[in-house]
Amino acid sequence: MYLCYMDESGISDSPGNTSHFVLAGLSIPIWHWKDCDREIEAIKKKYALEGSEIHVAWMMRPYIEQRRIKGFEGMDYEQRRSQVETYRKAELLRLQKSRRPRLYKQTRKNYRETESFIHLTYAERRSFTLEIGKCVSEWGFARLFAECIDKIHFDPVRTKKSVDEQCFEQIVSRFEQYLQIIGKPDTEQNFGLLIHDNNQTIARRYTDLMKKFHQRGTLWTKVKNIIETPLFVDSQLTSMVQIVDVCAYALRRYLENEEEELFELVFQRADRKDSAVVGVRHFTNPNCSCKICSSHRKSS
């Protein structure tokens, strides 16, 4: 049995506030699950993030208040958290009195989403994500699948699919084909299960799509090895879904901002056939020369 954890990065709507939408899946054999989880928890503990949900897009934002607190970097974790919480309470009170409801609401959301990481400097948060990426890069048994769509070049009328529907079909196809390839005629069939962060809107759509794939197959393959419909879980309680968030974020930030360090780590786990990357695709201009497209063309 192989577990394929899935998560996305970016906004699937056009234009949205990102140029790309990425859906990624990280497959691991079920017998390696506990070891993977243990390694991730050890890194979290090192940075006092036990029990915290890792959402890299929020983690890697600059926190202005940290720069405004004198001697912040010299404080211990407990002192840093206390100072930031005090600053934030005062700022929310100021915004309430200024009668700027939209700014108050957005600021409160920003504070809520970043609350788990306020004891870490930007450098420490960056170091944490790179340690996670290095850990994933060393999982030789893991395979990364991803569809990275440049929304400028995506035409839903021609494809007759939405951005996220195409991404899901591609991940299902590549994971299924991977399971078929690694199986051998004289051994038991390899089965796979998709596991996705819980979202009611996505859950209904992906469940319906998966039922159709079981009946008719995808555009690329019949579905013989992936069992059931996707399992939707609370990412706060499931470290492996959080790790796929890191992978999806790394791919998107490379394509949008040419940020290579984290990308180079997670991209090592992209599913390959010989030297060609077949598990990760960049849907964009045919002349794109990014590392994903260059590696993908080796298969043609």
C-alpha cells in the first residue's frame, strides 16, 4: 500500500493573486509512514513547533513587529512570544479605535494564521523549511507528483476543465501509472490511497471526479490500483499533509520568483523515468526553459 498525500499552493481562480496554481502529491510506502512522521516531529521539536500546523506561505511572510521590538533576536522563545503578543494586542486595539474594519479584519487574520511562528526569526523560519526540504530530499522511497499551471496559458473552455480539476486528474494519472510500473506480474498488486487536506468544497468535487475515474478512467489511464475516493483529513493533525504543503509552495515560489534553494531539495523526489522527470509538469508556454520543463522534455 502506498499513501499519496496531497495539497495545493496558490489560488486556482483567475486571475487571483498568484500567477500559478500547484497541486502536489507525495507518495510514500505505508511501511515508512511512522519513520517519516517521527523525523518531521523531531525537526518541529527543535524549533518549538510541536503540535503546530506548518503552512509555509504564512510562515515565510515578514513579521513587521519583530523588527520593531528592540533586542528581539537576543530573547529566548518565551520572551519573544510574549513581546509579539503584547505588540499585536495593542495594534488590534489601535485599529479598532481607528474604525478601519477591513484593515482590522485582515490584520486579525494575519495574526491568527502566523501565531504559531512568532517566536522564530525570519532566518529561523527559513532554516526550518530548508531542514524539512532536506529531510524530504533524503527519502529515496518517496515520489513527488505535481501539476503546476500557469493560469495565463490555461484555457478552461478548450480543456473543458477548471484549473484544479485538471491538476487533480493529472495527479491521479501519474500516481496510478507509478503504482502500475512498480508492480510486478509475479507479486501482489500495489494499491494506493489519496489523502488530502479537508476542504468541503474540494472534497465534494474531488470525490465526484474520483468516482468517474474509477468508472471510465482518466484521459491517460484506467484506474486499477488507487482504491476508494480520496481520504480528507485535518491537516492540523497530519504532519505529512503539511509536508506536501512545503513541496507545493517550493514549486510555486520557484516558478513565480525563481527561488531555487527549497525547490532543489524537494524536486529531487520528483518521479522520474531514467533521467527524465515524468511526475512533475509545468503547464505553460511551450518555450519555457525552467528546470521542470527542461527535465520533462528529456522524456520526449
